[in-house]
Amino acid sequence: MDALKIWSEIEDEAKKFADEDSHAGVFLQAHVFPYKGLGEALSFRLAEDLACDDDEEGFSDSFLKKELEKVFQKENILAGVIKDLRAVKKRDPASQGYLLTLLFSKGFLALQSHRAASNFAKLEKTFMAYFLQSQASKIYGVDIHPAASIGNGVMLDHATGIVIGETSVVEDDVSIFQGVTLGGTGKITGDRHPKVRKGVLISAGAKIIGNVEIGEGAKIAAGSVVLEDVPMNTTVAGVPAVIVGHPSTDSPAKTVDHSIKD
């Protein structure tokens, strides 16, 4: 029901744009109106961006669209897509609805590409998983390892320069801004990347390095370098980051308040 409802809203938004702008109408005739649901339209949009330019290279847009449709018809994955769309609409003051996010938000599209890559990695389709990671990094400027675990209701705002390493965990309802790194500490193998718990806000340019835990409802100030665990419901800032306060809500990711004077 959620999928049908959100798709109906997307279609209504598309009709309004088409009525107002003939050029938009032509674009939407290719990207929205032919499709019966969110999964199909998203698969087309991702395939359009990520496929090889030359069909002879193997990953054509038609092949990729069919493979992605298999992913996004899975109820658990499509449920994540819907929660991500709603997160953007609720948290981003620039949001004008679902349609523009679906078509033009590289943070949203990069995250859905990761959902697909993660699915293929779990099915041991390693080459496809890494192909999608590589293409998404090149096209969207967001590099997420296929093995990284990312929950639902996540917003990657602006998104340029976000890097999320192999053993990273990002739980539900997290907001991450441009230039953020969830990285390792060097050549250490195994579990070596951050664990970001529910409701965390990570502001622009923050670097979280190593197998550290960012507690539920924490806030990482812009430009901070986090090298140690962050307790739940605390605000950290600086290089290296230190505790400077406490968020005014249990889920700063949802209020998206980047100030450190809580």
C-alpha cells in the first residue's frame, strides 16, 4: 500500500510539471509515465546513469534495468527506498516533493545504487556489485563499499564526496552530509570502520575513522575528526573531536540542526 500511495503522489507531481512545462513533459514521458510503479521507474533512472555507453561493453542500459528491477521488486528493499524518499521530504528544506528527489538527487540515487550493489554482493554476484559501486562513485561522487550495511530512512544530503568503507554500519534514520568519510585507519584488515547508530546527524566534512561507535542520537559537528567512541545523545566537535554538549532531541538526524550550542 505504501508503494502504491507514494507512486500515485509521484505521478501527480509529474503531471503538474508536465502541464506547466512542455520540456519537462517530454522528459517525464520517458522517465515516469511509462512505468507502473516506483521500482520500475527507479530501475530505469539508475540504469540510465550507470550503464556503459557502449552496449558491446556488456552492461547495457536494457540489461542493467532488468537486473535492477529484480532487486527493487523485493519488498524489503523497496520499503527502504520509500523510507529514504520520505526522509528527504521531511528533513530537506529544499525538498519540493518526491519526484525531484527520485529523478535528480544524487545522494538518493547513490544510496539506491548501494542497495542494489549490496543485494548483488549478498548473492555472491561480486562483479556486478563492484561495477555498480564504481559507476555510482564516478557518476554521483559517492563511494559506498557494497559490503557496508546501511539502514532505512537515511538521507545523504548534497552527498558529494561521501565515502563509506567496507565494514561500516549505518543504522536507520541517519542524516549524512557532503564530504563525510566513514573510514579505516590504514592497512588493518577485518572489522575496521565506524558503527553509526540510529538517529545520528553527521555534518559536512566530518571524518570518522576506525572501528568506533557513534551512539544513538549523537551529533557530529561539521569538519570534526572523530577517532574515539561517541556516547549516545552527545554532540562532539573539533580536531580531534571532543564532547561539547548534548542534542536538544533524541534524533538530531530528523531535526537536522547543525548548531553545537544545544
